Amino acid sequence: MQIKFITTTIVLVFLAGVSYAQGNHSYWQQAVDYTMEVNMDVETYRYTGTQSLVYTNNSPDTLNRVFYHMYFNAFQPGSEMDIRLQTIADPDKRMTEDDKSRIASLSPDEIGYLRASSLAQDGKSVSYQLEGTVLVVDLDHPILPNTSSTFEMDFEGQVPLQIRRSGRNNKEGVALSMSQWYPKLAEYDFEGWHADPYIAREFHGIWGDFDVKITLDKDYTIGGTGYLQNPDEIGHGYQTPETKVKKAKGKTLTWHFKAPKVHDFMWAADPDYIHDSYRMENGPVLHFFYKDKAEILENWKNLQPKTAQAMKFFNENIGPYPYEQYSVVQGGDGGMEYAMSTLITGERKFESLVGVMVHELAHSWFQHILATNEAKHEWMDEGFTSFISSLCMNTIMNRQNPNPFQGSYDGYYSLVQSGKEQPQSTHADRFEFNVAYGRSAYSKGAVFLAQLGYIIGQDKLMATLKKYYADFKFKHPTPNDIKRTAEKISGMELDWYLTDWTQTTNTIDYGIKAVNEAGTGTEVVLERIGLMPMPLDILVVYNDGAQETFYIPLRMMRGEKENPYGQVKRTVLEDWPWAYPDYRFELSKPVSSIKAVVIDPSQLMADIGVNNNLWLAEQQ
Ligand SMILES: [Zn+2]
């Protein structure tokens, strides 16, 4: 008995220690459930709504304030979005006309707005203040850790003329593109509040269940986030086959949607939408909404099997799509990802239509399920999406591209040459130039992964993506999370890679300094010119056509990748300690037998000066 007692005590002490440690460091995230009813007037583009929002504070902190995003207020003359548009050197062309801000010329009945007309916390009204696109709410009573509060809001809004992402009457004639349309509670996480003003781009939201009822003119078809709860009452292509839909009595229909576990809710509506459903084998139902316009019909039909192929590709290469539905909706001003759906412009050439669908669909994984804070880490969201989209396009469009990421590398190189580069850790709104934001987030972000494949090996890169998805789905992963995942898969240390690539503008430049005679053999002298460290693959081609490779691991990476050129003999050389500017190694064959020496024949290492990566005997 005595012995058993002691054992139990030790076990208890040990367990208590574990839970204490987890309590200090464990991951948490807030939760929110929305129930909304909105009424849209399709003549005036004004809408009213009620919102009941249950907010659960899973943080260890007591909250005295909360913040809502009221995005539509950005579309007003004099807003931060308008002023930024007028003062940035390279404004977004979609938002200007004759180089002038389109927001600045909106008349009062063309602007967007979203206002709270009443707000109560657990039945008691609270004071609030609208500061641009953010509603600041002083709570009636604090929300303690692990408790919930219910907020009831009445709101009214006006849909702006389509300027950016959302709006009415976009250039392709879609009546309503309703993204960022409702009062949206800002995210609070381990870094605190993220009540960013809406100036240009990128969102961060709280997971939750949405229950949304939309009442509008019965001639309009709605597509977007969420499963329709009353399809046989609504019709419009949603009804179960063979069902006769009763004619609506009044002028309006009330559409009831539910969307579980999402952090955003988008819808679009138009009286001329064609609505097609495409049921995937062992997959979700795909919905397509597009204007009944002769010249786009064929493209939108052919888009449907391509969407299924892309869905299958992402399921296999990242992880299973967790919803039963995905909708591709014509609307917006280019392409933008939303929960279970996308808004894309539809009057495109087929290749471009597929390209934008693939990109936005990929965001279902890299934003809507792996919900990185894209205002702070835009490269994880846009970059990873661009990476996997390039791979997907290579497969589903049967492109035989040896380097599907070439466009991303070229974008990155042009960014470096422009002299406008800022570190990737820059907030998405704080880039001096739009072009620098774009190349940093999309191109350099995609290169982050493609080049990670060069460092740890392609198989390990793809295994990293799968583990990253499995470990962080429905969470807000940070840059450290992708790095740690790659470290666990590869056994290497990669902090140097994450730090130099994403938090600095250091560049990679290695070169072949000399190829010298050394006794009966050859000495190859390499140099590191750029500050950024990398491991090196070296290919040697002999005059008789024989080839061999040499691998120089970086010392601080404390590991080695597998031979990427399995069919060619590889010699693993001594590590290169980064601080040394030069590195030498010897070949047993004489200089006269060598045709070429090449640094990184895959060109997946983003070396900004490639001329010195190739030594050719004939040029000596
Ligand atoms: Zn994107």
C-alpha cells in the first residue's frame, strides 16, 4: 500500500507539472457565432440587419473592450483607403480612373457605409464609437477568461459602387458582390487585438458558426458561403431534383444559409445568374454562378471539370477539403477568396479563368483553413497559395514546365533589382509601393517554399505541407509554425532560413571563383558574395559526357538532404561554415577533362547573380 501510494503521488505531481506548463504556453483562439437577418433593397442598394453574436473568450485575459470591422466605410471620400490611394506612388489601377481615386468621386448615394444603430451586451446597451472602418466598443461588463457574452446589434448599410472586392454593379454587370458587408468582430489572439483599419488589403478573422437569413427581390439568385437550408422553397437551381418549387407569393424570398466553422461570410446576387451544380465523386458539390452572356458560357462550362481536378489536386497534396460545398461566383474585381467560395471576374480567356479559380480555390487551404494573419504574414497566405497553384496548373493544364515556379523567381529577382524591397515581415498596408507588396507576398512568398524544397528535398517539402495542414488546420499558424514543421520533417535546423528570408532583405549570391589545376586533379574555389547563407549543390560535367554532383551542407543547418539527383553519383563534402567567404574542394580528374561546373542546376536557389554560377571550359 505504502509503495503504491508513493507511486500515485509521483504520477500526480508529474501530471500537475505538465498541465501547468501547457497552461502557460498552450494555444488558444477566440470563438464567435453569428446569427444575422438582413433585408436588401435592390433598388437603393441599402440594407438593414440584426446580428446576434455570441463571443467566447478563450484567452487567459479579461477583456474590457471589443472591436468590430465596419469595412464598407472605407468606400467614402476622405477615408484612409481613399487618401492612401491618392498618395501612394503606384495606386491600384482598378481603383483609379484617369489616375484619380474612384472613391474620391463617389456621391452620397454611391458610397458605402455600415453603421450600428444599437448595440447591447447581454441585454445592456453599451457605448460605441465609429473610427473609420472600426467600431470601438467599451463593454458594460468585462468578459472574463473562459466566459461568453452575447452582443445584439441593429445595423444599416449601403453597398458602394464596386471599387475593390465588394460592391454593386461591377464592371461585368454583377449586381451585388457582398464581401466585408457585415459588422465583423476583430480577432484577439496571443499578440492582442487586430482591429486593423481597412486601407488596402488582407484580413484576419475569428472562427465560428454562421446562421444568415437574407431577404431580397425574388428574381435574384444568391451564391456564396454556406449551405442553403431551404432549397426547395427557394429553387434557383438549389432544389432537389424533380422537386416542384412553389411560386413565391410576395416580391421577396428569404434565403437561409448556415456555414459551420468559417471566419468570414460572403454572398453575391444577380437576377441574371446561371447556376450550375457539379457533384464531385467522393468530394464536395461545386456550384457555379455566372452571367447569362453568350461569349462566356463555354468557358464557364469547361471551368467546372477543371475546378474538380484542382480540388482533387489540393486534397491529395495538402489535405482533405473539410466542407461539403464550394462555389465559384462571378463578381468582384479580379479574384478574391472567401469561406467556401470565391468571387472572380468571368470575362477572361480560358487559361486565365482557370488560373484565377485555381489560385482562389487554393486559398481555401492557405487562408480559410490555415488562417494565418495575412495582414502581418501576407507571404504565407499569398505565397503558399501561389506555390501550390503553380504546381496544380502544371498538372491540370498539362504544362510540361520544368520549373513551374519560374514566374515567381522572376518576380522576386525584379523586386531585388528595383531597389524597392522591404522585409516580408512588413505589415501588408505599410509597403511603400504596391508592386513591392505584390512581389514580396506572392513571388518571394512562393519562392520561400520552392527554395525550401531545394534545402530539405522535394519529398520532404511536400511532407511538410501535409503535416503543416494536419497540425494547424482551423488555427492561425505563424511563420515559426511552418519552419518548425519543416524542421521536424527534415531533421534540419532552419531558423537561419526563416529569419534571413522573411525578416531581412539579405540576398543569396554564390559564385565559382576559380577552377585550378591541383597536381593531377582540380581545385574548385567557390565564394559567398551575398549575406544570406545556403547549402550548395554542384554539378560537374566532363568532356566525355560523364556527370557527378557534390553537396556542400551549410554547417548551421545541422543536417543533410537526400540526393536530389539519385541517378547521378553524389559526394557529400565538408559543411560550409557561413562566415567563411571562400570554400575549396578537389576533384580527382584534371581540369582538361572538365567541360562545365554549375552551382545549383535546378535553379531553385534564388541566387540573384547567376552569371558566376556557371564555369565553362570553352570560355576560359
Ligand atoms: Zn491570393
